[in-house]
Amino acid sequence: MSPTSGPIAFKASCPDCRARFELDAGALRLAIGGSRRATFYSFTCPECGASVRKPAGERIVELLTGGGVSTLRSI
């Protein structure tokens, strides 16, 4: 990372209004459960206000946690 880089922005899209945008780590939440089905990330669409929940595989979990996204672990 270069010294001039700013905060990390994550590209996302809304399945409801189909908007594409970038979100900072504070706008995302990651839930890590005991199964693939229980592991997901969520955010509120800045365009239409919809609550969005998407599955998170290992790579997504790695990127989000490395980027400072708040994580909730469940058993």
C-alpha cells in the first residue's frame, strides 16, 4: 500500500435497484456462522435504502476482515 492511499472502499451493488457503488468498512457488517449458509455480509443500499444481505465465501471474509469490516461471530 502506498503512503497516499486513503481508506479502503468496497465495491457493492443492490439487487433491488441495481445501483453500483462503493462502501467504506463502516457501512458493512460481516456475520461468520458455523456454516456457509450462516456466513454473510450486509449493508444498506445508499440509493434506495434496501437492506442487502449477501453470502460471504472464504475469500470475501478474508477481504472484508482485512479491510476493517466489523465482524460478528456466531456458534
